[in-house]
Amino acid sequence: MDRDPAVTDMLDRQAITDVIYRYASSIDHKDYNGLRAVLTDDARAKYGDREWLEGADAIVAFNREYGMAQSWQHHLLSVYHVDITGDSASTMTYHTSYQTSADDPNTARVIVARYYDQLCREDDRWKISSKEMKVGWRETRHGEGSGS
């Protein structure tokens, strides 16, 4: 079926945006199978000042280990740019995340950053092949949260 290129572009943009949101919500819900599903096998990621992680399994392992200390994670994302060239795409997403730990549920760590992602179409699905998180600032907030 021939589809209007404008419709194809809109569908790709929505699918790419969905992948970016699924990445974050999978981390928030500790759904590491869901996280793995949005990454190419050879994906790489860099979170702030940390070294590059190479391979989807390393990215999932890092997030699983990091998530063990978190009782609550919440990513708030806005996908600002989606640039598509054939079966490749790049995105820029504004990112604010909140994290609490079981040992201190009334303290939230806040990270404000930008994600720079590269995606590719693999088996008719968009997947993240590279993610770089550039941190703008971090802060700690104290409140009366329940931690659950």
C-alpha cells in the first residue's frame, strides 16, 4: 500500500516519540524487559559524567543496579526535536527526573537534563541505538512524600 509521505512522516515521528517515552517509563516501573525491547543490541549510552556503556545488556544492567536503590523514579519528558532520514533518526528531549530511596523517602533527588538519542528502524520498529544524557543541574528536595 502506497502511503502519503506526510502520513508516513507523522507515523514515524509518533513511533519514535513512543520509544523515547517507553524507555523512561520502563525505567520508572523497573520493567527491564521493556527497557531492553526499545534498544538495539549494540546500543550505547552515556549518563552524565559516567563512561559510555556499550551494548543493550550493559545499559539494562546499569539501570537495574541503579534502580535497586530507588523506591520511586519519575521521568518527565518533552520530546522537542525528531529528525528523520530514511531508517535513522535523531531526537532531543528535555528531561527532569525525580528519585527517592527507601532509606530516605522524604528526600527527592532531582536531575534536569537533555537526552540526545539516535534511533534506527529495525524489523519495522524504531529502537534506540545511542543515548547521551547531558545534565544541566541536580538538586535535592526535602518534603513529606510517602515514598510509595
